[in-house]
Amino acid sequence: MGATCDSVKFSSNDISYSQVCGRVVGYQYGTPDAVHPNRQDIDSVYLDGVSITRGGSPRHHIWSLLVGVHSNKSYFDNCPCANGSSPQSFIGNDYFCESANPTDSWDPIFYSTDPLWDGQGCDAAEAGCCSDSRLPWFNKTLDAPTTDYLEMRVCVDQGTHTEDIKLTFYELYVQ
């Protein structure tokens, strides 16, 4: 199985909003690669992690929650703050990134002791990612009010047999 995104859409019920905030709790399986700089299309599997967007054709980026491969060393598949690839221009600074893998291994195991995107349990290489004072909450003010639906996609580029993200909790709010 190759690259995949599983998606859920949330209707606004025609309620106009101009701000989106929320948080996501997830866990790492295997070897996710954070961002994929050669994929510049928001409709592609541009990340290993969670993509939160609004509307379709085209999607509009709200927030990305990236998962890097290692938390303890610098590597190109890590979070941007740990010498990983830079996020795509449509992401900008609207992302959080963390890895739960404290080892140098590439083992396809479930890292159940370190929740992602909470700003805790970060090793030295990704300390910059975990120092964001907004964690675990993201907050995005839109350029203009909209009634678009929200979409949350969980994406991996190598298939779930080698990498995956398991979500245990999420909450999204609009205003």
C-alpha cells in the first residue's frame, strides 16, 4: 500500500466563521517523514501527519500537524526544527511538529508513551518545535469570513505498514 490520506469533513451548517482553533492528540507508528518538499500541491500527500483545511477545489490550508522520524538527532526526515525539510510555502508557520521516537531505530513499532503535538517529551534535536507557547492549541484567523466545511486528513506517504499516525482525540472550534 502506498501514499494515503484518510479524511473526515465537518460541515459549518452555513454558519459564517473567520477563526479556527483546536488541538489534536495522536501517536506515532513507525517512521513518518514530516514534510515532503517535492510535493507542493495541497491536494497531495504533502506531509506525514494531520492536515486541517477548509473548502475544496482548492483546499485552503489552516494548520498542519507533522510527525518526524526521530526526536533525538538531526535528520532530513525530521521536523523542520531538527534539521528536517522546510515546510511548503502554503503551510508557512501554521504547523506543529514532533516525533515520539527517542531512538536511532527505524522500527515499525507504536510509540505509545509520548503523545504528539503537546510540547512535552521532546529531545534536544527538536526542542525548538516544543517551545512554541501555543502548544497544544492552534489558532488561525482567516483572511475573510467563510462558510466552508473543515476537513481533517491523516496522511502518510509510504503506507500504514511502515508509518502511521493514530489519533485519540481532537477538537475543532470556529468563531
